[in-house]
Amino acid sequence: MTCPEGQKEIKKSDGNSLFILVKNNGSKLWRMRYRYNGKHQELAFGKYPTIPLIEARELAAKAPGLIIQGINPAEER
């Protein structure tokens, strides 16, 4: 999957704030968007297929627990 010509990147949601970002060069990157201290932030999990879907989902499932504890998941990594 690559981006259509003229488009920089595509976001495909997997649910629960997890998505795959497809860059115009064809690279696929796992990201999670979340809110911490009133600000939107993104957490990067790595490239697909190095990080498979099941692993990205597991990593994304841990983030809300950290936020509840008052820990920013991006700083924890």
C-alpha cells in the first residue's frame, strides 16, 4: 500500500487510538494518539512488519494504564 500521488500520508485506524501511518515512500508505522495533561500526543511503536499488529495492539493496551497512574507513555518508553 502506498499513498496516492500528491498525498503525503494516510492514517488507517485499528481502533482504541491505534493507527498505522502509511508514508508516501511506502513505509508503514504504528502510532497511537492519546491525550495527556490536556494535550494530544502521539506514541510511536515502530515499523510494520517488524512490529506485527498483535504486538502493536498489546503496546497500545498498556498506555491507558500508565495515563491513569499519571505517567506519560511517551516518556516511559
